[in-house]
Amino acid sequence: MMRYILRRLLWVAITLGVVSLLTFMLIFATGDPAIMLTPTRPGQMPNPKLVALIRQQYGLDQPIYRQYLYYMGNLLRGNLGDSYYFRRPVTALLAEKLPTTAFMAGLIMLTALAIGLPLGVLAAVRRNTLIDRSILIGSTVLISTPTIFLAVLLIYGLAYRIPLFPLSGVGSLRHWVLPTLSVALPIGLGYALFLRTTMLSALAADYVRTAQSKGLGDSWLHFRHVLPNALIPVVMLASLDLAGLLTGVVLVEQIFSIPGLGQTVFTAVQNRDVPMVMGTVFFGAILIGLGNLIADLVAARLDPRIRFGG
Amino acid sequence: MSTLTIISTAIKDRSARRKATARIAAQSWWGQAIHHFLRQRLSLVAALLLIALSLVAILAPAVAPYDLAEQWRDAGRMGQPLAPNARFWLGTDNLQRDLLSRLIFGARVTLSVGLGASLLTVIFGLCYGSLAGLAGGAIDNWLMRLVDVVISLPTLFLIMLLIVIFGRSLWVMVGVIAAVNWAYPARVFRAEVISLKQREFIIAAHSVGVSNGRIFRQHILPQLLPLGIVYAGLGVPAAIFAEASLSFLGLGLPAPTPAWGSMLQAGLSFYRSAPLLVLLPGVCILLTCVCFTLLSNGLRDALDPLGRERL
């Protein structure tokens, strides 16, 4: 078990190595970092003396392999470089913005599960009825709705026409409702569809027939025996999604003016602030790598049939 | 027996035989798939809608009432979109351009991005996955490690970064979307190739000395195609979503190109005064994506003989 985890962590590290090489090359593909780092007034050329000074200060006059080693050394010490636009260390910015985004990702995931799991069970248990059909149609439509469009519809309906919730910003608990719903609804209904499928295949298993022939009641059978088996793939999917959500709430943060990681990256992209975007890509890769590992461990915990290959 | 009878019997016999041949033809693998697909009403409707949409997109210059970029300054003031009227059937946008024409030309751009990116993703994934699956051993191992790396990258950020670097154009967008999405299909196709490789008919082909390339072309590729078609269909909504997200983030196709995503984004500031500017592109995206999902589901059931038996 321990060996398995270490092995997986090693792969996460190797992945990050490749990502760092990729992002390092991308920084150089976008233009001279020294010029980008030099503070200039809009519309003016950067002062060449200042550029030379910064080039020297950041070690940008060194050969490229030395620069990569230098960059890697900084990465290992947790230094992702300075943001061109915010003129602050990327790590500090990430640390500052992460709590809001993490809170939001957690909220979205809880809401999605709270919506998806009951609907999925309902659809599977009441298969081929009106309820099942409506859940199927509803989820097909919602999955096909772009996040932005859903967000605008929610704003138009529940903030403008019927002013139940604030339009944007943060503050009270009510501020979180619309942003959370606009991401959680499609994800949740996706889970409902997936759980319906896994439930139906779990219901077709031999042990279900055995249990029924023993005279076990339907609800006990569904919740005690079928649901735990059907839930395993859904839980795995959800833990994979969670890591992606941390980096994936860019759009809603932008629509609802929530000062999180997404909004910062958005500003960074608008201003061609490559170190900031790159730092976030790198950080996201760490989260996704760890998220995948945790998903596998959770699955193994839930399903005793899963064994780790040496 | 008169000659006439003989001839007529022969003709009858021949037509009966032709009918029998036709029946056998209908029982061929693709014939069967088409037969089963036609029985699924919902997917059929989706397919017809998509065909109609593609026709509108291809014939856009002939179908659209006005030019996509023409600003009708005589019709109304800038920044005050007109409501639907006799001259502009769906009204105008904030720059006094005809909304209907822009939606029709937008279908062109959006479908190109959707289909282009999705096809490119599947083709690349298929080649990569088959290569890994056929090669096996250490090559397979290393190729799949690269897939692991690509899969653990945060997709949207990477797309943003690449577009910032390579600029905003249709081909860059298609290429970049494919460049971040090919890893999943690659995994699926590799698994498929590996399971096919162990089947008797492939082993038989090997044993009679058929070359590797011929085995792939003649025996493995046709088996992968149905899966590829289904994947390509499912990939279209994802690519259309990516276009919409990028447009929202200001990284969409440059103006005045009307993609549905960029039209949605442009209409956002007018959702109170002119909800149609947001509603129509949004509904277009929604319907197109629903149709592609339904179509792919129908194709999956029709192309999978095992799934067909279950129905």
C-alpha cells in the first residue's frame, strides 16, 4: 500500500517535471521576459537600461539550460516566479486567492451530489416511468447548456425578474446560491445519469435476485445492497472532478465577480501575464495529480475487490 | 409449358432471387446498423435537425437576408438593439447588425469549430492509441505515460495559455482544443486495440502471414470506426463549449466573425434591455449540443451489435 502510494507520488513528480519543461518553453515562446518584467508607462518603450538591469537581476542573461535549472531550483523551493501584471510572487497570489475558490469548489461538489444522487436513485428505481423519463430529458438538456448561458438564465430569472438573490459579488450566504447552482446543476445531473446506469447494472447482478428470492424488501435491498456498489464509480468520478473544479470555476467567478483564483487568472490572461497563468497550470497539475491518487485510494477503500498492482 | 410461361417463371424467379439478395444486403453489418438507427425516433429527429442546420450553414450566404457585418445605422441608434420587426426578423444587435444573419453565419463558424476540433481529436487519439496498443511493451508504456501527463493538465488554463501564445484564429482554436483533448480517446482506442489483438481472427491473420500494416488496415481499423464515430459525435458539444468559454474570456475569434459563443458573450451586457441577444445564441448552442448527444447515443446503440440485442 505504502509502496503503491510512493510510486504514484513519483509519477506525479515526473508529470510535474514534464509540465515545468513545457511551461518553461512557453514562457520563452511569448516574448522576452525581461521586457515584460520592466515597469513601463502605457504607450512608452521600456527603458533599455532598466531592461538590462532586470535581465541581470533575474538571471535572464544566462544560457538557457542554466535558466531552466535556476527555474527548476525555484520551483522545488516553492517559488513560481513573479507575476508580470500584479508584480508580486505568483505563490503569494495563489495562496491569497485559493481559499475563496476552494470554498466554492467544495460548495459546488456538495450541491451537485445532493442533487444528483437522489435523482439518480429515483430514476433507476422507477425505471421507464414518467419520473425516469423527465430526469433523463432534464439531464440531457442541462448537460448541453453552456455554463455562461445557464448563469445568465439564472441571473435573469432569479436575480432580475424575481429578485431573490443578488446579481454578483460576495458577502452573505445568498451570494453563493446562483454561482453554485450554475455549475452544480449540470454536474449533478451528470452524476444522476451515471448513477442511474451503475444502479441498473448493479440491479441486474445475481445477488440481487438471490436477495429478492429470500423475500428482502425493495427499499432495504436498494439502499443496503445495491446503492453502495453503484456509488463506487460515482464517488471516483466526483473525486476526479473536485480537483478539476478548483481550477474550473474561472467562468462563474468572472460572471459573478467573485474574487478567486479564476478571476486572477482571467486578468492574467488578458494582460499576457504568462508566469501567473503558468503557475496556475502548474498548481492545477499538482492538484489533479493528487486528486487522481486520492480517487484511487477512496475507490480501493470502498471496493475490496480493487487490489493495487505491485 | 409454353415459352411464355417459362420466361415469366424465369423473371419471377429472378426477381425473387434479387429480393432475397436485397434482404441479405439489408442484413449486412452497416445495413443492420442503419436499420436499427432508423428505428430510434429521437436520434433520427436529431440527425435530421443537424442535417438541416449544416445545410443552412453551408448555404449561409444564400440563406441569410443580410451581410454578417453590415451595420444598419439608418435603422436605429448604436447600443440600442432593435426588437424583431418586418425588416429584421429577429431584430438587430447592439451594433445594428441583423441578428438572424449573424446566427446563420454563426452556425458556420460554430459547426466548423465543433466538428473540426472533435474530428481532429478523435483522429489523433485513434492514431496515437492504436500505435501504443499495437506496439506494446516499453513503447506502449512510455506513450501512455505521456497521456497521463496530458490528462493531468488543467484543460481550460492550458487552452487559454496556448491561445495567448498562438493568437486568435479558427485554426488555432481547433488545433488547441484538439491538443488538450486527444488523451482520453487515445486511452480508449488503445484499450480497444489491445483487446482486439487477442481475438482469434487477428491471431489467425497473423498465423497465415498477413503483414502488420494490413492487419491494422483490414481487420482492426474497421472495428475501431464505430467507436470513433460515436466519440466524434460526443466531442462536438465539448468543443462548442470550449469556444463559448474562450469567447467569454475574451479569447474567442476576432470580430466581426460571428460564432455563437462570441455572440452570447457580446449580448451579455444587454440581457435586461434585449434578452434575445443572449437567448438566441444560447438556445442555438443548447439545441445543437442536445442533438449531437442524442445522435451519438443513437449511433452507439445502432453500431454496437451487443447493445442492439439488449434493446
